[in-house]
Amino acid sequence: MVDESGNGVADVELQVGKQTVFAGATGEFELTVGKRKAYVASPEGWRIVSGTNVEPGESVTIVVEHLH
């Protein structure tokens, strides 16, 4: 997960379908998506700009902006 400048967003909790994942120190995260696409819910304090849908077997970059 990155901000609009491409900087990793660290230590943020993401809700992806029924899974909860945490972005690591550089914004990376890993999850398993079944046969259907999963939808990412905006993490608290952030708004998703792009990358809300995750297809099985696909890598995705989620771009977020910080809510002020």
C-alpha cells in the first residue's frame, strides 16, 4: 500500500473481504483470495484512491490518501 507520492504506508490494518491484513514497514502485505474478487475497505484515517478490487492470483498496489 502506498500514498499518492508512492511512499509505503506502514502499520495500517486493511479489511479485505473477510480477512484482516496489516501493511508491513514498507506498506507491503500478503493475502490469499479465493475464486472471486475481494474488495478492500478503506483503512481508518485513509481513503483508497485506486486498487480496491483484488482478483485471484493478481498482485495489486493500493494507493491511499491520508484524511486530514
